[in-house]
Amino acid sequence: MHPRGMTMRHMILTVAAAMILPLAACSPPTSPTARTAPVSTSPSPTTSPTTSKSSNAAAQLATPASDTMNSPNTTSTQKLALTDAQWKARLTPEQYEVLRQKGTERAFTGKYWNTKDKGVYKCAGCGEVLFTSDSKFDSGCGWPSFNKPADGVTGAGEGSKAKVVEHVDTSLGMRRVEVVCAKCGGHLGHVFEDAPEQPGGLRYCINSASIDLAPDGQAKADSPKDAAKK
């Protein structure tokens, strides 16, 4: 190799190195957030989770009520969950106040406090059979009174298959046991252990606005607002 060629090559390499090294020294390190995300190998879902949940909720509301909720001894396993706006549209103002706001009607003013008609009492919010006329008795308190729920299950908590479930209520500065519809969570009233003359000694003190009476021979109860007009 020619000596001058060697000299020229060294000169070229020296100049190139002098140009590259400062550029490398001034380049900022790559930011972690700028890294390219790895490509997922899992298949893309055809429906987003949000859309799927909305579709399921809509389908649940559109599903017709099962005949099981019209049976005194069978509890519907499908819960009814509505928005506050939907409850207001579904119920009368009085029913909404009691069922969804845990209100209490005045004694001796409810439509069923002194009713002796035979039939079943359904939740005014969802139509679930909660009590029967056979368990209704005159307690003299001014509210409809029953000695047991339609399915005969007492003392049931959340998660059970009972028609009526119980919650501890410490409002108004006292300890009481609230009873609610297991299907829709509507407030019904309270249960007391002050009826020794009744089987089991219990008195389910229920607001008339929370229930609808379906007389014997009537397959289905009226809608909440239609029933309230009678």
C-alpha cells in the first residue's frame, strides 16, 4: 500500500471521528415513554367492555318478568336494577318516597292497613310476591301487618334466596330491623318481635305504598301507577 494512501486514510478517519463524537455526546437519552409499545398477540375483542355491559343491562331491562315472581314460594333470582330516573318514571311519587327514599306513610292512611281481601301482596316496584293475605293480621298499629313473608323465610340477609331480606336500621336514634324486597331492594318497612299471639311472634309492619294486592284469581298485578288509581 502506498504510504501517502495510508496517511490520507488516517486523515479521513480522524476527521470523521471528530465530527461524529460531539454529535453522540449531545444526543439526549431515549425517554422511557417514547419507547414503542410491544404489539399484543391476543385477538382484538369484537365488542368493547363498555358496550358489552350496556348491551347486557339493556337486555336485562327488556327481559319480560318471569312467572316465578308470581309464585308465593318461588323467588326470582334476577335482580332488578334501575336508575333513579327510571324509578321515578316507574313509580308514583308516594311509592318512590317509600320504596326508594325509605319514607314512611302516616298510620291509618295506607290503602291496605285494614284490608281483608284475599290474594297476594306484590312489591309495588318489581312485582315480586312478598306476602299473602293468609299471613295478614290486625295488629292495631295502623299499617298492614304480616306474621311472615310469602316464602316463610324470616331473618334472611343479603345474598340469600329469600323474598324479603333484613338490614339493621339505626336511624331516628333507635335500633330497628328494616325489611326490603330482595329482588329490587325497595324499602318495605320494619319487622318487630312484638306479636306473641302470632306464629313465630313476628310483626312485619309494611307500608301500603310499597305493595300491591293481587286478588285471588288475578294472574298478574297491575302496573304501579294503574294500581294506585284504584
